[in-house]
Amino acid sequence: MKQLVELISGDTLEITLEPVTRMDLIKYSGASGDFNPIHTIDEEAEKVGLPGIIAHGMWTMGNLAKLFTPYYEQGFIQDYRIRFAGMVFINDVITLKAEIIESTDEYSDFDVKAINQDGKVVIKGAVRFVKK
Amino acid sequence: MFKDLVGKRSRKVKNVVERGLVKRFAESIGDSHPIYIDEVIGKQSRYGQNIAPPTFPRTFDFGKVEGLNLPNKGLIHGEQIYHYNRPLLVGEEINCYTEVKDYYDKTGKNGLMGFLVTKRYGEDLDGNLIFTEESIVIINEAVREALKA
């Protein structure tokens, strides 16, 4: 594994997740305390006009941050901003990506996003990883 | 109706970064890294302790802003923004509160939408800021009508 400080502009971190399951979302509901039923119960999702249950936006945002977890000895995520752009459904295959934009001695800035199996962006934003 | 609440804050609520919950939360986002879970790795780390994932504040109680009554259905989470001065440490106690930052209307392709901006704060027991968490929640016309009724 490269040290984060060795990454240069244009380098990317990337992970593709296993297909999303209902159990993933049940576990996230329990761990986060967000029991909005559109994330776990089909009928409740359909009632609000969705074709089926959708992932919590925060589940995807939580997942995306793990691209940076291996680098905790070099620093930490100081800023993490996400715009929720699209929905994630059961069986979707989500790929998490971070592309380095700028790096100094003090920090590295990344563009981050999660895309589905059709290449559609479901969340996107930015991370500033500080080295202090 | 939300405009009147801008600037209002909740009272501070004490929370604990619970070891068991950090483990369960990390698992639920597929991020069971030893820095969150393994006590020995935590002790040896530059933080001297296990830390919590950056989106962990989702689990905290930030108290309630008086008069802010949002339905738990029909809201769209638009944006989420974290800022950290340092990571959260497993086992530490923090004081949390929330503030209504802004409210504005926009007319888009789905009609009149309301944008509610709230910001949450986590401080150590000496009052030093550890993190902030800002959310933008979009409220559609149907929900606004239902709230007026």
C-alpha cells in the first residue's frame, strides 16, 4: 500500500462493494438509529412512490469514508462533504472512488464519489485529509 | 414557518462514544478496521486510543430545538458536511447540541421546495469543539402542506 503522502494528483483510491442487501440496511438502521421504514420495508417504500427500499444516504457516505481508514496513522479526515445525487437500491453494485486533486505537506484534497453499476453517480463530494 | 427558528439551539446533551456501538457502526458500513475496534492497535496508534468513523455522530443525541417538528417521512437528505478538529476517541464523553442555521425556499422542477440547514456540534467537557455536522434537508410541498394542517 502506498503512503497517502506518496499519492500524486490524478491518483485514485477505489473499492467496489458486494451487491447491496436488505440485511446491510437493517444493520445500518440498528447501528445508526435511523429506522425510517423506506430503508427496510418494501410496502413503506412503495407508499412514497419508490420502486423498492433504498439505502440510507448516510450508509453510502459511511462506506465511502473507508477509502481513507488505512491511512489513519498519517492523519485524519478533517472535512468531508457529500451531496446526495441519486438513490441506491437492493442488489446495486456500488463503487467508491477518491481522486487526489491537490496535495501539500499539511493536507491532501480529494474528489470523492460513489457510482452504481450503470455508472450513475449516487453521492459525490470532497474530502480534506490532514496530515497532523 | 421554519424561518422563525433560524438561530435557535437545543440544550447540550452529554453523549459517550461507546465502544460497543463504534464496533457495530463500523461493521454496518463495512469498515471493521482495527483502529476502530482493536484495543491494542488503538493504544499503539498516534491517537493513543481507538477512534470512531467520521460519520459516527449520526448516532448521537443532539437534543431538540423547541418548535422544530419535522416528520420522519417525506424529507430528502440533500447534503451532509463534517468538519473535525480531531477524531472522536472511543470512551470519551462529549457535549452535543444542534442549531437551525438557515431556511430558504427554491422553486424547482418539482414545485416549491424548502431547504432547512441544521448544524450540530460536539465539544469535549472543557468546551473545546471536536466536530461539526451540517445537514441540508429538502422539504417538498406536500410535506409543507401537511405541517400547516
